[in-house]
Amino acid sequence: MKAPAIKTPLPGPNAARIVARDQRVVSTSYTRDYPFVMARGDGAVVEDVDGNLFIDCAAGIAVTGTGHSHPDVVRAIEGQARKYLHMSGTDFYYEPQVELAETLAGLVPIAGAGGQVRSFFGNSGTEAVEAAIKLARYASKRFNVIAFLGSFHGRTLGALSATSSKALQRRGFGPMMPGVFHAPFATCYRCPVGLRPETCQAECLGFVEDQLFVHLVSPDEVAAVLVEPIQGEGGYLVPARVFHQRLRELTSRHGILLVADEVQTGMGRTGKMFACEHFDVEPDIMTLAKGIASGMPLGVCSASADVMSWPPGAHASTFGGNPVSAAAALATIRLLQNGIVDNAAAVGAHMLDRLRELMDRHPIIGDVRGKGLMIGVELVRDRATKERATEERNRVVQAMFQRGVLALGAGRNAIRFAPPLVLTIDQADSVVDIFDQSLAALST
């Protein structure tokens, strides 16, 4: 399928009918930016129910890293489905879950583990984060958790208590889980302590030591610090290396467990298998989901065997580590290791360069940032004041859809580019060209 190719007004008649049906029976809590109705996909190209072809720069919210319906993943799913669909790993044993845990034990960079890693399996990123919070409390015998402003960790109550990307996500659901504190993230483009990235020494972490630990919570009562190596929903924010280095030192000094939420950043998204590898940091606990099984539901909480030593019955999941999802994950990991992560690094670097070139023509682009194929472009009304161009961002997302590219916003005024990791150079160029055209259309 060669995209983009828009053949009907959007939405087309078939899409419009399905959207109308959806609006009568599906939860109103879902956010839909535009009326794309999926029919099928191949690699980084998707087709809607009216035959329109798009380049997918959303990937099911950074999920389909190996591309849509990669034949190796499909074969793994079909092969396992013919044997059995389910046998709960909380009560019985099956090899796909064991093999996946063994594979992850040799893959995840967990501090002090020496390969002795255990994994808990759930169905989603939110469940992985919930498991990490419970595990950190149990292992440390402490209660409190520190997260960062702008973070997104999920929407169930524990994960939501750590989430702070949008007030709307928390509105109406209080009180939140007690014992959660938030600190400024290293938002280098909008430094919370007024420094420049080239001179920053992660002074924003001073808030933890000089404010939280002095006024609100004793460090010896903090179970974990929960952090996204690169913030996702908060705006695709890439911190300086020193931020994560200093955070690792701070947590180690106080006996606090460091939890890396790699739900969106992991599994090759950033051009390395895990984003924390860019910062030479090994967390104590890691959460994974999204790209781990190419679209099948799976969430993982991994930790060293010393940390994950809770007793039988302390935590479980009926469907977590489902054998079909485990088979998909094993196929996904093989594909990632055999060239797809390298492709994400190479195509991502090319795409970053192309997007930065647009800054000369479009003053509305305030910042271009990212690693691999996790790229954010922040739009501003004035580069000097950095006034957020939120409405303009929304219009650009809509304009890109009309021209055949699926993209999503991130934060208040950024556009995220998170395509399948199999995106080609030619497809990346098409995406940048359409982004260029969509920006130009703002002034017409």
C-alpha cells in the first residue's frame, strides 16, 4: 500500500456511519481527534473503511512498533492460538510466559540484578505501573512515592495519583491515593528553574532535596521515585543526561527504589531498546507495555529477584501474560533485535534533521526534540516569549489528517511523531513534507 492516497472527503461515507454508531454506544470518555476508522494496515501504512491510505505517525499510541500486522507476529499469534488461548499464569504454568520472562531477564538493564530478574505480567501499562507501586511499597516497607509534573503513568487510581499531565485526567476522581508527591521534570525548553540546557546540572532536582525532603516527606519514608526517561503525554520532553544521573544518585543515597516507566519509551521507540540506556542509568524496577507485543495486550513489571520477592497471592492477574500475547512479545523482541531498533535510530535521526530544517521557514516551530522515532515538535506563537500555540497545534493535526498523515498532540502545544519503527526514509520525508504543508496552511 502506497500512502498517502486520499480518495474521498474525510470522513468518507463508511467512516461517517461507523462514527455515528460509535457515538451511541461507546463510552464518552474516549478522546478522538479526528474521524479515522481503521480497516487494515501494513507496516507504517493504514487504510480506512473508505479506501483512503495514510502514513501512520501514531502507531496506536506508540504500540505497533514492528508495523501493523507484521507477518512474523501474526504467525506467532496464529501458532499459539491453535494450541490454547488461555491458561492463567497465576495458578498454572505454560512455556510462553516462562520463555518471555527468561528473555526479559537477559534484556532489561536492572540495577544490581546480574541477570537475576523476575517479571510480573499484566495487560497494560497502567497495570504494570500499579504493580510497580505495590512492589516498591512491599519491598521497601515504605509508603510514599515521588513522581514528576507532566508525567503520565495511567488512569487507574494508583497510577492516576502519580499522573500529572492534565488536570482533566484527575478531575472528578479524588481523593487520589495518599502519599504521592510531585516534583518538576527537567523540561529543558521551559526550564522550571530558569536555566539554559547547556549549563543545566539538573538543578530542578533540588526541589526534591530542598523542598519535598525538608517540608513534606522524609526520604527514609519514600518507597520509590517513578519517572519516564523521556516524558510522553507531557510533551515528548527529553531531559539532559545529568538529570537521570543525578536522580539515580539521589535515590541510591536514600535507599529509594528508582522506577523507570518505559511503557511508551521502551521496546526500541527511542533507537535503543530502552530509553534509560541513552542516559546510562539502571533503574531498580522497570515497567513495559505498548510496543512489547506489537498490539496484543501485555504489560510487564520487571525487577531484580531481590526486590521481586513478594509471597504467593501478594499480586496476580487472571489474563496477564496471556500465552497468545507472550508469543507475540517473543516474536516482537526478535524483530526489534534483528534490525528494527537500528531502523528507528537511523530514520529517527533523518526525520529530526528534516524537521529542524523547517524551523527556518516556520517561526511557529519553537522546539524540535526527540530520540529515535519518539519525536516532539513544540509550536509557539512567539519564539522569544514561548507563548503556547495550542489552537494552532490542533489545526495542524487536523490538516495533516486531511492530507494523509495520522498524528497526535502531546502536552499543551506539541505534536508527536511516533510511527511504527519500520518507517522508511521515503515515508519519513512524506510525513515532513505534509507537516510543512500543514504549517503553511495556517496562514491561508
